[in-house]
Amino acid sequence: MNLKNMLKFLLLLVFGTQCLAQSFPERTWVSSSGVRIQARMLGFDGTKVTIERNDSKKFAFPLSLLSQKDQQYVRETWSQKNASPTAGIPSGSPVAISTGVGNLPIWSPQVIAQWWDGHAGREEWKKGSEKLLEDLRATWADKKLRSAREGRDFFHWFDHWRWVKLFLEIGQGASSSELEGAFVSVGKDHDLQKTFLKALHPEDNQPRALALFLSLASTHPDKIEKYATLASAYAVVFDQPFPRNWPHHQVPKKDVPASLSSPVERFADMVKAHSTRKLEYDPSQLSVTELKFVIDHPLSTSELEWARERESFRRTGFGKIFSSIQYDHPRLKASVFSWPHGKYSLESIRSRGGICVDQAYFSSMVGKAKGIPTLTFVGQGSGGGHAWFGFLKSPGRWETDCGRYENQNYPVGNAIDPQLWKPITDDELGALARGEKNLSGFRGKAVDYFAWALVNRDAPFYRESLVRARTLHPTYVDVWKKEAEWVQSDEKDLREKKNFWVKWLKAFSNTVDLKIEGQKKLAEVYDKMGNPREAEKIRTLIVRQNRSGRFDLAIAEGAEQLMAKVEAKKWTEAEKSYERMVKDFEKTAGGELFYGLIRPYVRALIDANQRERATDAIEFLKKRKVLDLGPGSILGLEMNKLLGRLN
């Protein structure tokens, strides 16, 4: 047995564990990999076993690391020893001390079953949840109790409270006996319950998401455990309506073959497709984050079946599907950017061809039909706007440049995260995938601390819990953003604000969007500290660092500084800044330069009645031949609109 495996078996210490002496005999324990150790059992919380060697060293580790025989021994012995929640616990031990509002028994599946037996119906659930939250807060406020329970079973109880509290937020009229039955049943299964709770985002419609999850559990009780992540994905995507312009604004809504099928029906279709081997991935093996990009569409079953039966592209070479759709050059030359052929079916796109947005849509939808997580990207290159797609090449590994032209310079692709229907860049998608991968082991505790903080926003330990979460998981973006809100509104010490943004920059040094967000906030703090020179250095650095890579962000920052000069009517300074930026980015930026800098600057000059300066700005572009303004080009059409406004 190597040292690494030995450590895995023995050194999974739970934070703050204080083991209680029990009268269990010393015995030889055998791990699932065959390691033997002489020790006696001290406790079992339903998930982790605590043992003590004869040298008095105590260890806590997951039950699953033991052999099947020892797992059975733990369950049977602990169940007999603890017929009541506090049996065998000395009265002076930390967990037996009264919190002042009642005892919080050691969590275990048996104790949870007893809780449900003692609480039947909404009134009892409400009273029980209120009492439980009091006990949890009292435990947290008592340092001794918190130390004893924080790493042991505190968050198991907190999950239980969240589950009950969230169900009570579902209107009684929206509930049913089937839903309540599933609520209790899943409430007794901590692993299943946790899969759903872990998938939630603070901005989700959480009661609606829970109702969807429970409807799946009640309709498919034999499938919910195996496909828990798939059910959770449906719950957190379909809890809010799809955008009105789904899938994009270049097709009439009436032509999209959407269906009103419920998530329950869609779930059944996916499970059936998997069982008949029509999917490229086993959905039970993908994370919620990955599955969100499989089920985020309202297409009809007939569309999905067409893709599964007619398209032969496999996962390994799926990126090639984009170029398999014939490009409609006559349509581009005629500037017909919206789909003109009636029904926007996959079959129609395959036979008629399309422009880039249709190629990307087709690729993404076929991927989803085959169980491959996909998303559509849009971006601005040297020739104007473009669309392409990305897909999950292997678990945790995204390929995000399928159809992204090599002879065009696209600094970033923008897509939509379907959980909140908000924009996400390919850079952020990578961070999301890394974050999902890192939320395992002790880092998974970060989710618990974050959820606990959100329930206690007005408590003195609110920020402390956020800090604990990001310490466990240093790139947990949502936690950092919540702490940033607190720092902006509650932190009065400018030095502390500066320190926070310095830490932010260290955490996100490899995620450009978030790094720049931190740099801009840090510059603001320096302004407030009376150090404008340092603030200006940071803003200049943003532009310089991203001139060749993420020039979209560099242009955005430069344009912000330029528009501040326009607003202050510093016309000469603004003109110099404009011409300098055009020179800096003329070889790379294209559409980003036009939409991010040129158009807003010229429009602002027109609105300020500085028409001569606006004309000079456009002439400067033409002389330097910065943009592709030829007949039929996207940017040429946009420039003609701008000239029309000027004239």
C-alpha cells in the first residue's frame, strides 16, 4: 500500500472533530483496498466513521472506504448502540449540552427518519423547521458546540432545514399529495437531496425548481436516484422561462419547431434515449453543470429523433459538423440575415444550408439531441459578427472554437448560461468547468458555508462564512461576488477594500474578465484614497495587457475613458485618445473596435452637435483602412447607417 492511499484512508480529518469515547471494543479494520488497522470505533454520523487507535490518535473517514463487511458492522453496531438520538453520549459531552433552545441530536439516517415520523403535514414541518433553525444558529453561536458539530453533522442538519424550508415556499395550491410524498421520501435520502441542493444558485426560482425536481421524483421514482443530476439540471433550467428570442434573433419565432412538452416528459425521453444507446454520453455520469447544456432547449421530440437517427457524427469528431452545413453565400451577399425559408427545422437547415448562426444552431441542437453538452457562441472579428459553437469533448474538457474562423480575430465568444439565462464567455465557461471539478472532497464544504452565509445575511458571522467558503475553494466565483457586494456596501475602511481587491486579483489572475473587474474596482479605491496616479496606472495597464489577446476588454476600458472626456467636453483630448486607440487596434479589432469605440464615439459627437469632429473621426478611419467597409460587408452596412445619421 503506497503512502498516498494510506493517507487517503487515514488522514481524512473532519474540521473541528471532537470524538466522544464509546465503549466499543478494539478490532481490526479493513479498508476497501485491503489496508488493515487496529482501532476501536468512536462514532458514526451516517456518512463518516470515527475511530481511535491505541496511541489515542483519532481519524474520521467516509464509510465507503471500508470493506463491505466492516460497513455492515458499523451500521448494525451503531444502530444497536444508539437506539435513541443521544444514547451512549455522556451528559457532559459537547453534543449533549443544551443549546438553550433544545438539543440538536447527532444526525444519522435513523434520526432523520424519526424526525419525519414526528412531523407530519405542513404545520408540523413549519414548526419543526423553525425550531431547527434556532438550534442551528444557537449551535453556531456557541464556540464549543460549533467546534464539536461543524465538521461532523452540522451541515447535514442544515441541508435538512433547507429542504423543508424550501418546500414550504411552494404555494399550497401548487402542491399535491404526490409532491408531498416525494418530498418526504427524498428528504430521507441525504445524497439525493444534496445533489439537488448543490445545484441551486441564489438567483434561481428555487421553490419552482424544487417543485420540478419533486414532480420528476414522484413520476419516476425508479429513475430519480440514478439520474439525480439530470433531474436537477431540468429543475434549475426550466424553473424560469426561456428568453423570448430563443434560439436567436435571426429567425422568426413562429418558424422554430418548439414543443410544450413538460420537463417530466423530456426527462423520460432522455432516459429512454440513453437506454436505447442513442446518446454519446451517459447522463448519469455527467455533472449538473454539464447537463444544463444538454437539456436547455424546447425542441420537439420529433426534432430530437431526426437528429439521433439521421446525423452520424460521433463525440470524438463532433466539431466537424459545423462545416458540414453548406454556407449560403448568396444570402449573405443579399444581406438576408434572418432565416427566409419557413420552418426552421434541422432537416431544412441540412438541405438548404445557412449562414454561420444557422450552422452553429444546427450543430448545437444535434449535439443536445445526442446527449452532448453544447452551446452557441457569438463574437466580433475583423470582418464583423460571427457565430460558432462549442461542445464537451470529454468530461470536464470543453472545446469552444468549432467554426471559429482562423483568419478572423475573435478575442472572445459570448454564450448563454441556461441556469440564469445570462451571458457567459468561453473564458468563464472554462472557469465554471474548473470550479465544478474542484468542488469535491473538502472543497465541497464551500457550498455549505456559502449557503449558510446566505441564510444569515444580517448575522455578524456573514462575511466570516463567505471567507471560509472561498478559503476552501479559492476560485468559487459566486462567493467572491457576494463578498464583493458586502465590501462595497458595508466595509468603510478603504485599506480593507484595497486588500480585498488585491486578493481578488490573485484568485482570478488567469480569468481575464474577472481580473479586469478586480483591476477596475481597485482603481476606484485608489481614486477614493486620493491616489489618482496609481488608479491611472491600473487603467492603462488594463489596455496594455489585453491589446493583443482580450482586446474586446481593452477596447471597452479605453472607450470608457474616452467617453468620460467627451462627457466633460474635452474635445481635443478625446480626439487624441480616439486616434491613438484606432492605431493601437487597427490590425486586430474589426467589429469590436467599431461597436465598442467608433460607433458610440461618433454618435456622442453627433448628439453633442460636434458634426465636424464626427466627420473627421470617420475620415480618419477611411484613410487608415481600418475596417472592411466593402459592399455587402456587415461593417460596411453598419457604417452606412452611421453616415446616414450624421448626414
